[in-house]
Amino acid sequence: MAAPAHTNRLVNETSPYLLQHAHNPVDWYPWGEEALERAQREDRPILLSIGYSACHWCHVMEHESFEDEAVATLMNALFVNIKVDREERPDLDKIYQTAHQLLTQRPGGWPLNVFLTPDDRMPFFAGTYFPKTAKYGMAAFPDILKRIAEVYRAQREAIRGQNESLRDIFARLTPAGAPAAAIEAGLLDRARGELGTQYDARHGGFGRAPKFPHPTSLEFLLNRAARGGRVREPDPDALEMVRHTLTRMAWGGLYDQIGGGFCRYSVDEQWTIPHFEKMLYDNAQLLPLYADAALLTGDSLFRRIARETGEWVMGEMQADTGGYYSTLDADSEGHEGTFYLWEADELERLLGPGEWDAVETRFGLRGSPNFEGRWHLNVRADTAAVADRLQITEAEVCARLASARAKLLAARARRARPARDEKVLTSWNGLMIKGMARAGRQLAHAGFVESAERAFAFARGTLWRDGRLFAVTKDGRTTLNAYLDDYAFLIDGGLELVQARFRADDLEFVIALADALLARFEDRANGAFYFTSEDHERLVYRPKPATDDATPSGNGVAARALLRLGHLLGEARYLDAAERALRALSPAVENYPSAHGALLLAIEDYLDPPQTIVLRGAPDAALPWIERLSARYAPGRIVVAVPSDAVGLPGELAARVPRGEVTAYVCTGRACQAPVTALAELEPLASIAEAPG
């Protein structure tokens, strides 16, 4: 095989995204002192290009521009060029996505291309995808490069003034907080009203195309549907919004009807055609959401989707070492979605006559194909309608569809697969540990719980060193100081895991993470948590994020997890830190409540503290108690079954001693009932935290 014509400094990185660019003719640097010092020494502006390995438009721009000799020559002559994997450096991505929005008054995206002044790394021009030649109403990338270099040389004072203005805005983006601010239930009601306005009653979901799943908003609504208490009465209309949305997503092209798992988002409002990349974080959030909805509604569709999604994750996204991989690419064989698409005659050839009839009817394979001359499968008829049309039983329909699915999976396995980004990200692993543990508990699926245990053990053994968490590992290299999301999501995942299957060392790790979070990330003067630790590299500004994006707000997840950990252990330091965070960020929530789903869930737990049930007894004896408590959806409850022989327990767990074969300790907030030793005595105490149904 011939040696590459070009090799740049990215060849020494482990990120698959950076390695994709290692043989571009562009003289790429990773973010670091070498590039930043060169830019300052030569007084040369920085072109910072941020993307990720599964991003379709990142690939397009690479093929059009970064692989082009003439474009690369221009970039190398005019700029110091830095490539960043947004999944490894979410700190840089958050800062410069915000800058893009401020500079352009438009939302950002990927690839993100930002031009920075070399002395202070402030952005003075920003955009996303730029075409090599003028099209889509956009100027050609080479013309933009020349114009920006000219502006940098000729308009220094104007750039300096703009940078000062931007720096002032950044300073105002990190709120000082209001320690005496009230945390009110009205925020929850306003968020519910906003989501009702945004809701698409016809197709499900929120807003218009492109349409994203918004799992945190759906979880908030599912809580509203189920959870009564001091805050409010249950909300049946919210349940219908969730039920309709989950059904439409499960039937649509967002869901992989053959292999399981969800793609990133839909390009249309009907959920028909997705952008085909599969992200760990989307599936980590949708998996437990479908499991929760299955438990609340009894809907077999939701149960099936949760099971198939979890099995897809274990089969394709979990390493032998236990950690979860990051993404599957949208593209294969040079085209988006190729791996997932079918021609009708191909399907008919692969399937038997009865299977083909069921598949054709189920997926509506008549007329014109729905994506570039081929079919991307969307459910168009439920099994009852298929049975009626084919004049067979519904059981026979399900059997035919199952055998057809197995054949199509086998046929698809022979295709060129989308590339898999095999770096293990701590934050996304925390999300999936929670998702697997929760789905395993809700669906009584031991394999899911075991998957979460393996991942949590991997995180403790590989990503945690000397009391410090790291953000990423790949190919034996564990690197990068961890961020708020890494700590918050892993704490949250660990808390879910100790509910699914208690192990003292897992709880000890959760406590160590929580203590490190408070020590390194909390704004002790004003409340809430910075995205980066106090000893992190100094950047343009230090965000304190409150809103959800593709993943939930780290502050929201941290506050809720600390509240629950504090109630479980009776530890005031966790409860107080959570309250400080909610008070500090409540003004931000007030501005746009529905954009803060994770904080809303934390506010709900603050206003209506969860019921905590600690069971002490032998595992076999406690099993009927656990099954009884798991039979109905109870988002306002924490259940931890601690074996009777466990010793050295932390906090108030040490006082929860066995007093019979099984003893249950029931507390709501800081108010506790007398311990009970009979299941019949527990039932009236536990029912107050359950959803009706």
C-alpha cells in the first residue's frame, strides 16, 4: 500500500475524528501549546475547526476542501489550523458554539469553523459548513479565507473592539446567582405550558423540522403524568404527549427497524428520514425513557423498543473491557445512510412470500421509495392492520416479521458497515450506565444491569486515578481532565446502578465522585457548578451551563443526583450544594423554563423530596419486596436493597440495621416512618409515591 502523500500532527492523536484528518494536505495541529504559541509568535490568526467522526457535513467539508491541495495551500499560508474533536473537548465546543451564535445571531452546528485572534483566542468570525464553490447562497470557502485574512490585517482596531464587546457578553453569561432566590413550583407549570405550545399534536415531538427527540423534556412530561404529591396533581394530558411522541418515533425512520437503536434526528417533521449517525448519548436517554413508559402504560411497543435498543447497545456499542463506544457514522461506502437502505426487489428476493407480504404491508413499500431511490423502513401499519389485510392471525404476522427481521439483519451484516468511533467518553458512559441500569430494573432484564455494572467497573478502574476523573480513553491512553458532565452523569449512573443491584464499592465510588465534584467544580460563593474544574486550562470564559442540549444540563443532573444522594445518606453537604445550585440558576430557568429540563427535574425533587426506601435483608428474602416496589412506575422514589451482612455503610445507611428477615426504612425527605418488617405494612407507605394505574 502506497504511503500517504501528506501526514500532519494529528497522526499522533487517538481520536478517530482527528485521525480522519491526519493525512489531509492541511497542516493541522491539535489544540495545544505548540499551535497556540506559533500563532502568537507569527501574529497569525487561528482557524479552529470543530467536528466529530459521525458528522455527515464534516465529511463533506473534508472531501471538498480539506483534501483539496489548492484550498490547503491557502489555509496553510494564511492561518494556523487547529482541529478539535468536540466529543473530547466539549469545553471548547461550548465556548465557540456560543460565540458563533453571538457573532452570527444563528444557531451553530458542525462542522464549526471559527477564526480566532492569536493573542487572546477570541473569535472574530464564525460559521459552520462552507462549500468549496459558491452554492446554497453561501460564498466559496477559499474566498472566505482570503477575505478573513485581509480583514485581520487591515481592521485590527475594529476586531479588538468587537472582541472586547464579546468578552463583556461572556462575563454576563455566567450569572452571579441570587442566594435568596425562591425556587417555585410555578417554573414547572410554565415549562409544562411551553412544551404544550411547542408540541406537534399530529406527528409527536416538539417544533418543526429538523426534529430532535428531546428526551429530557419527555422525561419531565412523563414525571408530570405520573407524579402527584405536594407540587401538583398528575397530568394525564402530558402522558398522551409522551405516548404519541414515543410511538411516532418508534414507528418512524429515526428508529432502526431492523437492528434497533435510534439515529440522531429527523430531517422532516414526520420522523421519516433521519440523519443516520447513531450516538451513544441519544440511545442512553431514550432507552430508560421507553422502559419507564412501558412500566407506566403497559404498552408492549415501548417494552420492545427498550429491549431492542439495549440489546443493540450491548451487541454493537460495548467493548469487551466494559466501556461503551461513542458513535456509528452516518456514512458508508461514501454515502449517507447506505447501510440502512433497501430496494424493494432486494427485499422480495431475500424473503419468503409470506414474509415479503408482511414486510411490504407493514412498511408500506408501494409507490416511490422514500430516500434517494431506495426505502428507509418506516412502520405504516400496526400488526392488527397487517393481519386484517393478509387475512391471517396477528400472531402469524409477528412470526413472519420476526423471521424477516432475522434474514434482513443477516443480509445487512454482509454490507460495508458505518465506521464506529471507539473512544470511550466518561460522560456518555455515565448516561448509558444510568440507562442500562434503569431499563434493567424496569424491565427485569438482568443482562442490562450486568452491562451497566461492567461499564461502571471499567470507569472506576480506567477513568478514575488518584481521586481524579478523566474524560476519555482509547487505545490504552486515558487523557483529558474531566468536565462537569463526566462527574455529574457518572454519579447519576452510579446511583441508578446501586438501586438496580447494591454493591458497597459502587456506592463508595459515587460518594468519592460527589466529593470531587464539590471540591473542584462548585462556585462556592454564588452556587452551581462550572463546566471545567478549578485547575483546568484557562480559556476565553468558564461556562456554568444551565440549558439542555443533546445531553442534559450537567448542573441539572448534578443537582438532582446530589439531592437523591443526600436524602439516601442523610448528608447535608450534598443537599445544601444542590439547593445552592438551584437558587443560583433559577433566574436562568425563569427566562425559558422548557429549555432546562434537567434542572426542572431537580427542582421537582427539591420541592417534592423523593421517598427513600432502604431494605435490609438477605437478597432472596428481599426479592418479593423489590418485585412489589418495582411493579409500578414511581419516579418520586428511591429503593436500595442492602444485604443484611453489609458493614461499614456510609451516612445514615449505617443506622438502617436489619431487625427481622427483611426490614424496610421509609423516609420522605427528612421525615421517616417507623421501620416495618412485613410486606403488608410497607404497601400503604409505598403507594403514596407510585403512579396510578
